Amino acid sequence: MDVEDIVMELVVNGGDARSKALEAIAAASKQNFDLAEEKMKECNESLNKAHIFQTELIQKELNGEPTTLSLILVHGQDHLMNAITVRDLAIHMIEMYKIMMINK
């Protein structure tokens, strides 16, 4: 797989993970915690896929294959990092919604 293909996988899977995390937050806000859990599982699956491609890119570089730093590569990494941040926040927000339900 060339760098452009790997970057595309980072963008696609990172974007999907971010969307699933936001869907999980929306479900939790409506007290649908089963759906929120399902969306978080899907989010994590997409993040795992993206991580596999990111690891492939890192391994290529470690094996001596030069990786040209490009705007598209930075863009792919941005998507992945953004997705991880949104996922981490979603975990906390879902827990907050659960606590709010208990304290009602």
C-alpha cells in the first residue's frame, strides 16, 4: 500500500470513528445507553482499523522506507487524532448522562 492509500484509510476510518462517537453522545443524551454503547463499539472498531494503517506507515519508515512529510499525511493524522479526542470525550459525556439519570 502506498502512502496516499494509507492516508485515505486514516481519513476514512478516523472520520467514521468521530461520527460514531458523536452519534453515541446523541444517543446518550436521549437516554438510549444501549445505542450509545453500540456506537462506541463501532467507533472503537474504526479507530482500530485506522491504527493498523498508521502502524503500517510507521513500520515502513522504521524499515528504512522514506516517508515524505506532506500536507495530506498531516491531514490524515489530524483526522485520526481528532477522532481519538472525540472518542475520549464521548466516554466521559456518556458517563455524565448516566450519572444525571441516576440523580434525577
